[in-house]
Amino acid sequence: MLIKMTEAARYKLKEMVVNRAQTPRIDADVAGGCGMTVKFSIVFDEPRRNDLTIEMDGIQIRFDRFTKRYLNVETQIDYSDEHGFLVGESFASSACAIEID
């Protein structure tokens, strides 16, 4: 897994880490069963016991094992004033697996 950050995202994350004194975490919001959708976001909160941590340019970014399953081999974090943080590409799956005995 490779995480890339644009210059705008790096600047904004550093600013927010200093102002909030909390660590950013990549969070996956998964909805549905068959036809599930996954949307990524950045949240700022206290560390959780089983979080994984990576460090980029002096910024620690956390994520849990659940979120890691959905992150692509290469995930980009971007930031714009209009949209906020954009993490990877959200996606939808229409695939359904049914096991028949």
C-alpha cells in the first residue's frame, strides 16, 4: 500500500495537526451489502488501540485494519477549500457472493 499526498493536503494536514493537537485518521464508510459503497474521509480524533500508523513528511496518519482492506495499492490524499480532503477514490460494488452447499 502506498499513500501519496498533494502539496495542498500536506500543508492543510500540518496546519490542522498543530491547531487541534490530534492525529488524522483515514476512515472508510461502508454502506450496503450487495451493491456496497465505500467512501473514505479524514477524521481527527484520539488514537485507538489497534490503529496502524504511517508517517509522511512528519505527519502521522492512522487507519484501522478494516479501512486498510479497502485502500488501493496506491491511494492519494488531496485537499481543496471547496471540497475539503479527498481520499482515494470512493467506489461502489454491485458484486454479490452467494455460497451454495
